[in-house]
Amino acid sequence: MNLHALRLFTKVAEHNSVSKAAQTLMISQPAVTIQIRNLEKELGLTLIESKGRGIALTPNGTFLYKQAQRLFDLEIDIEYKIEQLKYTGNEELQIASTHVPSHFLLPKWLAHFKQIYPATNLHLKTANSQQVIEELLHYKADLAFIVKEDGHHPDINYQFLMNLDYWFIVPYSHPLAGQTVSLAELMEQPFVTREDGSSTKEYLNALCKVHKIPPPKVGLQLDGINESIHAIAAGFGTMLAPSIAASSFIQQQQVARVFIKEIDIQRPIYLCTRKNEQHHSPSFHNFLHIINESIL
């Protein structure tokens, strides 16, 4: 594949315009058009089509654009890591994680790793599950951790690590504190929910759908697990929270559990890597060894 033509194609796709892409690249519009047509001929696919006074990607063009983005993100990642080795002599390990592993599991693993391998630079980015997978796919992370039951991406390997209990919690003085109720009854309460893209929010909506009841009323939406539990402790609403995060608040009598008839929730934590990657850095393998040792 002609990578120069592919790079031009990605610029056209980014701008949804041949002329704007040509201006950005400081080359003539006909030169860009010729390269795109040659790429289409080479691939045997139509990538762009006219739309009004501009252009639009075909479904094949959209697919190629997403794959090309990953390719050029890999190029940037390689260049960055070479610069790090050149100027510091140290490896870097980029990690992306959803909130629960990031706050309650990774700190211990990262501290253990740094005690053994102090020269390796570690970077941890915390985001929701959708963003974490994007970080991994686009080579912004070397490995990732998510809590998610399904909807697994076909280009990602998912290694099961453990299950976590999830509990419904309310303020300690709430009338439902310590009570056993139906799911429908609990869903009538105002909920503290996570942002769009959160797997916990997706799970809660799916749970309601399975039991054929309306989803919870959103009383407050927050972007982090700790912020959400603190809102409950302050006296508002209910939420679905991981036991590993909520247990200390329960012990301090700041929040309380609500039990749901015939429903116990466990959710899986996965370690995620890109498929078809044959070679990883020594730091990558060393970190995986520490994790696997800790959960045995």
C-alpha cells in the first residue's frame, strides 16, 4: 500500500474536504485528488464520494480511515519511545484504566513495580471504558484495565483477572438502608450515575432492561467513582458501586447497602492488550508478571 497516498487520504478524511486537506499539506488540490484515485485503484475500493459541494467517506473509506489513524498513531508512538531511549535511556510504560482498577488495584501494583524496576517510567491515565479502549487501539497505551462484561472489541485481547462484588448503596440514614427491596422499588429512587461511556452506567441500564423495568431516574451525574460515593455519603440518592470502593464508607457508617431480591452482582476486571502484537518491551512483561503474581 502506498503510505504517502494513505497519509493524504487521512487528511482529506479529517477535513471532509480535498481542498482543505491540500491547503493544510501545502500541495495542489489536483495532486491530492490523483493520489486518492490511485489509492482507490490500488485497493479496488471506492473511498470517497461527492456530497453536495463537498465529499463524504464511503463505508469502506470510514473503515480505512480508522485503521490508518491507528497506523499513524503507532508511528508517533515509536518515534516518541525512541526519543525517550535516546535522551534518558529509560523505558516507558503507558497504562490506561477505568476508575475502579486505577484507584483500588493499580497503585499497589505500580508501587511494587517501581520498587523492583526504578528506572522504568510509568504513566497511568484514568478514563471510562470506551475512552480506555480507544487509548489502547490508538497506541496511546501499552496495556489497559477495564471492568466490562460484554461488547468486547475484536482487535483487543481480554485476560480475565478477577471478579468484583458490586453493591447498591444509599446514605446511612436513608429509609432503605439495610433493607431488602425489589429492583423496581430501588429504581424509583434518584440515582447518582456515571458519565456516558461508563461501563457501570451501561450495566445498570442493561440490568433494568433484562428485568423489564424503566431505567433509574438520574438525579446527579458525576465523572468519577469517588466523587459519586461522596455524594451518597453527603446524603443524596443511591448508586451501584464496587464493594472495594464502598466498604470503607460502610464501615464508617457514611453509607449503607440496599439488598435486591435474588440479585447479587459480580463484575469482571480484564487486562487488555492489542491483538496480533508479537513483541513487547521487557517492562511490559515485568509488569504483567507482578500482576499475575499478586492475584494468584
